[in-house]
Amino acid sequence: MLTMSAIYNKFWLVLISGAIVLSGCSTYHDQTGNIRVFIESGDYTAASEATDELSTDGKDRLLHYMESGMVQHLSQSYDSSNAKLDQAASIAEDLTTKRAGDVLKAALISPSQSDYAGQEFERAFIHYIKALNYTMMALANPAKKVDHLESARVEARKVDILLSDIAYQKGTYQDAKDDEGKLFSQLMKIFDVLAGQVIDKDKLIYREDAYVRYMNGLIYEINGELDSARIAYQKAAELYEQGYAEQYSLGQGIVQQAWFDTIRMMKQDGGYEDEWPGLAKQKLSNTLQKELDSSEKAHIVIIGHTGWIPPRGELNMHLTLDTNTRELVIQPILTGTPEEQDAQLVWFHLMYADRGLLQSVINFQLRGVIGALEGMASKSFRLGPLWGLAEQIGLPDALAMGGARVTVPYYKLEPKTFGMTQVMVDGKPHGEMVQAESLANLAFQGQLLNADKDLQAALGRTMTKNLFCGQMDDDLAKLACKSVAALSSQADTRAWLTLPHTIHLKRLSVEPGTHQITLRTPSANGGTYHEVTQSVEVGEGDIKIFREHIIPTQNTAMMQQPASTQTAWLTKR
């Protein structure tokens, strides 16, 4: 049987081994940042090779298949994309339940060394991209058009099950609204304000995905399943209206569009003559009500995947133990450029710093006026009755000799670099595309929601390592062990980085024939972010999907179709 000293020494060796690996590793964004550069330059071969640097059987295997699947999708290699995304869907499902060994690895060394299982919205978008692939393949191989559209329908059903399960577990928007009216919830909001909690975390929960529901409606419509399309469009409209559009700052344009398509399906499918006119007056603008009369011509659905989802960064903090006040204290360690340091300070103050009346009073009582002011730039945890236990396990000694390093992921608060895309049809303006989805806001709010859990887990790992280090035989060994523990402290900043920042949508009802479609996206500083013109031929009753990757590229000359442009003519009959 191993002695306690042998166990400590073995733990130290594990930490050293982990630190050697981690200290030589860059962040996930650094490893994969070139993928975006290659895509922007139209070099999909180089982008694909860059994704191959991610292991197909290691901790980042899910990321390999998601990133590779997206690169193949953008290069219009739809079969290859679906093969990759099939693997991604299988891995994501397998990793939904964490293995005990993986949890232990994350707890003792770093969460960045555990298997990446994907965020909920990422798992939904695996099926979304697959469905897009199948709709594009329907044009490439007319002989298998029916089969491809059926496969797209299967993906729609899969994501429907996934989103329904999420809604069941976390509650719907209506559930959240009902809870707000309860006395207990109202009292808790008062206590949150007193404690300095400025974020209502109930409003950050990813409960559903209105955009994916809308796309399900489009797939069903293309398949001729008009009632299923109506149900999906209406589900999307209700989600947008009940809170999804407000939560992710999408505006009202997409709410109107979803209701318009719901009512259009009711009118086209028949059997709703007593319902749809009243619903149209209730939900639609006068302009859209008039468009209902001309909506049965040819359709062009423009989908703009705009920009890039932002990467996560790593926020470093210093953990110390104040033996006088018997508090654990953490303070931010700002690194990087001045802009990055400002972003880190904002995130720390927003999520962790001691704020509010109650905490200010406690800080004043413990440390006076100076302590109350310092508390606004730090976070403290009173041990109180746990102080005896802290001394018993050796926490004061473990955090002596300079404290310890703690790391958590964060997002920089950056403005969008692009404006709203203008649509021109045959040289005439047809208004702006509407915002249908913001993956940037999905990711950002998810990180806000998990910030407290991230900090708690990081503190647990840091103190565990330092407690073991405190059992080393001499001071030199303790110092070496603490240094290794600091090096091995890394936040998990991994994410699916080839997803777009925002998805825009525009649905056009046009006369059958050939049309020139121009998309013109300004940059935030007034220049041109992206511009493309595409010639479109569409027949009576046809639906055309025109998917454009709206990024700052060098190969989007007027009258040319860049590799990032994807089009498909699909007949709904």
C-alpha cells in the first residue's frame, strides 16, 4: 500500500507532467486561428489541412469533426461535410454523459485537458449544417433529389427532438414568464440587487432555438409538408415573440417574417379561412398583409452567415488568504493588449467583484473605508465557521508563499465589425436582411450563465493542488510544486470557431425568370465589408436557397460567385 508521502509525490509528478504539456500549448484559438484566414482567402485546401491538426481520437476530436465539417460545407463538398458532421453528432451524443475519469482529469489538472463535449447550441447546429448540405445536394444530383430532401427532413426531426428536450429540462419562455410573477421570485430579485447581482441569469438560459425551428419550417415546406411547415414556422414565431428575439437582440423583423410564413402556410394549405385573416391583422404590418396576396410566386430565400463567432479568452486571477479577516480573496491579473486588459477588468467586475449594499457593508466592517473601496476590484469569500476546517487541512500554509493562480474563460465585449446587409433585386433596393440568429450572443450569454460555476471549479482545482503541494517534504519542493500547479492552471477556451457571428435572413417573392441579386454589407466604420452579385433563375412555384458566407474576402468581385456562395433551386411541388 502506498504511504501518504508516496501519494503526494506521485501527485506532484502528475502535476509536473501536466504542466510540461500545458506550458507548451497555445490556446485553442491560437491553434485554429489560421482556419479563418484560409477561408477568407478562399484557400479551402489549406483550411482543411489546418483542421487536420486537431486529433480525430483525442480530447479535441469533436472539434476536429465540427470544424472540418464546416470547412467542407463552405467549400461545397457536401458529402464530405456530412460524413464529418455524422461523426461529430455521434461523438457529441456519446460525450453528453461525462466519464468519471475525464471529470477527475479536469478536476486535478485542467478542464482544457478533458474531452470537449460541445455546447448545446453547437450540437443543434451540427444538424442545421447537415440539413443545409442535403438541400444543396438536391440540386447537385437531381436523380436523388427526393432522397436528399428526405435526409434534410430527418435532420430537422433530430434537432426538433434535441430542442424539445432542452425546453423540457430548462423550461419554456412562458414558464419563465410565469415564474417572474411569483412572490418568491420577486423577493429573490430584491436580494440579488442588494447583493450587487446585476444580471438576471434566468434570462440567459438557452431554452430553445427559434432560428433552427424556422429553418425546419423551410425544409418541411420544400418537402411539400405544408402542415408540418406551418407548425414549425408558428413555433419559431412564438419563440421569437415570447423572448428569443429580445434575449439575443435580434429585432422585430424576424418576428414579422416568421408570422408571415406561418400565415402563408395556413392560406396555402387551406382549412384556415376563418383564422388566417384575423391572425394577419393581429401579427403583420400593412405592407406584409398586402404581400400575402402575391406570395405564391417564385421564392428566393437568402441566408447570410455573417462574420465569425468570437473566441473565448483566459482571465487570470490571484488567490490569497487573508488570515486577519479569514477570507479567501481573488483579484484579476490583467494581461495582453490594453484593449484585452480593459475587457478582462470589465468581465471581472461584471461577474465576480464585490458589489452591492450588503457586500459593501461587510467589507467596511472588516477592513474600513479602504477595504470597502478595494472590494470593488476584488472578490472575497468569508470562511467564518469553516476557518477551523481550513486550518485543519492546512489551507493557510498551502496559500502562503505568494498565493495561487486561478484561471477562468471570458468573452471580450467587442462591437460588431459589420452593418446590416442591403438587398438589391435587378438594381432596385429591397430593404435589409433581418437578424434571425446571433451565435455570438448565444455563446456570450452561455458564458455569463456559467461564470460562477467556472470560478468555483477553478478555485476547487487550485486549492486542491496547493493543499497537496503543502504536504511536500521541504520548502524547495513546495515552491516547485506550487510553480507547477500555477503553470497547469488553464481555462477551457475551446469552441466551434468556424460558426458565424450572426445569421441574417431575407425572403423574396419574385416573378419567375432571371434576377440579379446583390448583397451589400457595410463595415462598421463606413467602408465595405462584403459585396456580391449573383444571377438567379427561378421558375414558377420554385424555392431557391441562396446561402452566402458574408465575411471580408478578396474574391467577391461583382458578377462573380465566390466559393463561399451556395445556391440551390428547389421546387416545393
